[in-house]
Amino acid sequence: MNFDATILGQFIIVFALIVGTLSYYLGRRKTQTPIIAGLIGAALSIIPPFGLVYLIVLVLKKDVNSVTASVNG
């Protein structure tokens, strides 16, 4: 089966957009700089396993606001 470079390139671009968007939304809860988290996620997803590992790291990271909520409540 032949893979065209155009199809591979389109997959990487779509994958980078999806991972970048997910990184941004996770970064809103997990970091203080969600835009940078989204950009890092999009950049790392050029190599798809790195993008997935970055998403796993963000999912497993504690929420930024949970520390202040436990102190106040």
C-alpha cells in the first residue's frame, strides 16, 4: 500500500491542531500559561508519540486551582 506524502502531511497538521487544542484546554486548568501549553503541545505533536505523551503528562498533573480551593474551603 502506497502512502502519499500529502496524506501524511495532512495527518500531522490535523493531529497537531487537535493536540494543540486539547493541550490548551487542559492547560487552562493545569497551568498558569495555557497558551504556551497549547503551543508546546502543537509543536510536540509533529512527532505524534511526543504529543500523546505530553497530553498524558497534562492529564496527570494536578490542577492549579485545587490548592487554593482546599486552603479556602
